[in-house]
Amino acid sequence: MRTLLLVSIVCSALLPNLASAQRNDPGWVENVPTSDREYDPDANRVMLYFIGEFLGQGKFRSDLGDAEGDMDATLGMGTRVEFPISQFLAIGGGVEFVSFKGDDIDRDGDFDLDIIGSVKGRYVIHLTESIDLEAFGALLFGFSAFFGDGGSINDSLYGFNLGFMGGAALMIGRIGILTELGIRHRRVYGDEPGLGDFSFAISQFAMHIGGVYTF
């Protein structure tokens, strides 16, 4: 009985010191259970971001001939929702809406609506107990609809979009700041009397800046 009492007193004295030493250890953050952290890497997240696309070309292909030219900056907004399915992989989907126009074309820009799916590889780096950095590379793909606002082709055109974006999200608790850089490609198809079958494609470098919220 006296032995058990002595062991209990010694353990009570040592445990607080051991816990304090563990928290002061640089590796402590890596060992914090997910349930004890404000940011949960396995939580679903929604992203809202501004879109800027630059230094690209538009290419027109038809039965009567081909043409291509430089594009002005493409600007817009997008939103995606993602669902982590493992430590290193997340899937999701969303919508992007942008305005685009050929360089030196004297009219309002045309509009594009993208409905996208995404597959993202990711790696979370725990910087502190409350700050995390999620680095990733994402493949984007889906359906595109162009809405003309002038010129010889005014009808809506439909096709597909592809892209690869790499970036990072700096997370503080449930909210974060998102930056992505990559390439986006869109191609739509049509058929006009006197012109025949045709396609129109845009490829540009892309940058996304916005916010993230986990739920």
C-alpha cells in the first residue's frame, strides 16, 4: 500500500513536466491529434477566388480555313467545393465565370461559363499549432459554354475545358488564403451556314487568388 502511494506521488510530480517538455519539442505540432486542432485536414472546404488569365492565344479552326491571334487578359470569378478522400487526395467540383476578348478587337468581351470537376493531390505541412500550409497540384476538367457578344458568331457554343493548377493554401483555423498558378484551356464547337463546322480554343496562363473555408 505504501509502495502504491509512493508511485502515485512520483507520477503526479513527473507528468506535468513531461507534458510541458513535449509541447516545447519542435515535433509537437506534428503529433497533435486532428480533433485537438482548429484546422482539420480531413474537413470539406469551399473556395471562392478571383481569376486572371494572361499571355494566351485564341485559335479558330473551320472548313474554310484557320486563324489565330493574341488574347486580352481574361478576368472572372470561380468557386469550388472539395471533399478529401485520403491524406493526400481530394476530389471536388465547381463553377467559373470569365470574360474574354481578342487583342485589338473593338467590342465588348464574350463570356464563358465552366462547370468543372477537380482531382487534387495535396500535402499538409503543420507550421504551428494553429497555422498550416497545404501545398497541392490540381487537375481541372469539365464542360464549357461560350456566349458571344458580337462579331459574326453570336450563338452560344459548347465544348470542354482542361487545366492544371499548382499552389498552396495558408490555413489559420477554419479559414485560409489561396493562391494557384497554372494553365487553362477551353475549346468549343459550332456549325454556321456558309462557314461549316468550326472550333474555337483559348489557352492561357492562369492565376487564382481567393479564400478557403473548411466545414
